[in-house]
Amino acid sequence: MLNNKNILITGGTGSFGKKFLEMIFEKYDPKKVIIYSRDEYKQSVMQSAYQEKIDMSKVRFFIGDVRDKERLKRAFAGVDYVIHAAAMKQVPTCEYNPIEAIKTNINGAQNVIDAALDSNVKKVVALSTDKAVNPINLYGGTKLVSDKLFIAANAYSGQNGTIFSVVRYGNVAGSRGSVIPIWQKLLDAGSYELGVTDSRMTRFWITLRQGVELVFKALEESTGGETYISKIPSFHIDDLAQAMCLNTLGKDAKLVQIGIREGEKLHEVMVTKDDSRMTYEYDKHYIIYPHYSWRRESDILEGGHLVPEGFEYNSGTNSEWLNVEELRQALREMDK
């Protein structure tokens, strides 16, 4: 599907973009991959890091901001597929700079949509977050609006136009800004005292590789308006801390309760009870189909079944869990 195609990633110098670049050359033979971002230094570092790993003659680095619609249109010329990963993601930063978050996460999303439509891009997959589900902070609120924009964009593209879909997951294990690299820095310095916000806290476990694989699936099979969610295990935050300490220092961690932060949830929710009426379960993922009149019954992919009404996909009530030993192994395999 992606062989001999031009693919562009907004925010392509982030954790997702780096893993996507690796994996697309593992699985496909693209014509060109365009890394679109606004930081020339990160682009330079990324270019150097992958010089010996992949065919860099097929990679282009394009300086630009999703806030700039004209620049997006120039970058999208001749592009077949777009993955929209650019966003302001840090909850405190968004709270303190709300207008800037809106400009990037909402206005930027609309610019991506308009540029894709005007450039006749085949498909766009937008990355979402659990924080867009029942949002309690500005970041989540902006991503909820972004998701709605991308889903509704299918009504503007026409029957044979651009197809827009969404891929949703929570904090990716080991990604930039997540708790794993923060704790690992302390452990590498010899400290076994780790600050835990709340021992009741649970999260879903998803790796960058799993996240990219779900995007590949959406690119391959989406017909317009779907939200894809991986079926993945949950873990307790205390167990993660213990697993990391045992792996690094060979002993139990001393956990210090520091209190839940503003805008933080105890559990991640990927599918709400209200969305259950349009959520189908497949072997390795869920799909929330759009609630719009333009959606056709024939657009529902085969192989799935409608979940029971009132179903909620919540990290605290999940049926699959990782214990400390399983987390230790998952941490070892995280970057493979």
C-alpha cells in the first residue's frame, strides 16, 4: 500500500515520527518520506541519527508549522498519505499558554485538513490521546476538537476524496516527556526513591511500535471517520516503579506519594459508555465509527462485533494486566 508512495508526517521529529521512519522502511518501499516540523536542530539530529540505518535519499526534511496553511499546502503537493502527529502535548504548558495550544492543536488541525483537501491527499491519519476522552484539561479539550474536525472532514471530501481517520492511544511507554525516562534518569544516578502521584493510578501499556502498527492499519483499511484504539494491557503505576528499580538497581523502589497533578486522571479511558453504541471490537483493536448521516453500513469493516451498550474501555477496569515481572520483561523489550 505504501510502496512507491509519498508520505508526510507533521511533527515528524518527535518520538512517534522517529519510530515511524524506522518501521516504514522495514515494511515498505516508499518513494519519499517527508518530515515536517518547525525545529531545524531536531531535524538535523534526526538526519544524523538515521544516516546509517535507512535510505536517506528517500527522506526529506521540511521546515514548517501546522499553523501556516500556505506552507502546509506547499509541503503537501504530490503527497499521498499524511500522518498528523504535531501538537502541543504538555498539560501544564497548554494550561499556561491556552491560546498557543488552540492555535496549534485546533487551528493547526483545520489547516492540515484544508491543505489535504486542496492537495488531493489520499488519506490522513490524525494521532489522538486518551486525554481527548471526557477532557479535564485544555490539552484534552483541544484534542477533542481536533478529533471532531478530522472525523467531520470526511463530509467535505466527497465520496472519492480524501479519507480522514483517527488513531487514539495514551502515554506511550518511554516516549519523550513520559514517566519512564524521568524515573530512569534517577535510577541511573543510583537513587531508588521515586515520586508516585497516586498509588491508585493505572495506565495502558503501549509501545511506539504498537502505535505505528495501528497507524499502518488505519492507513490500509480506513474508509473515513473511524477512531482506532489498540487492545492492550493495563498496569498499576506502583508496579511500573518497582519493575524499573528492580531492572536497574536489583532492589525494590522506595515510593513517595507526591499527589495527583492538576489536570491528571487516575485512569485512562479510550472508549466512553456513550461511544459504545458505535464501537466495534476486533481481534486486536476497537473501532469507534462516526455518528453521522454520511456513514454507510457498508463502511463497517468485517470481522468485528458491536460491543455491549454501556461498555467502557478504561485502564482501571481492563481485563488484561501486567504484573511487576511482566513489566520488567516489557521494559527490556520496549525498544526492540
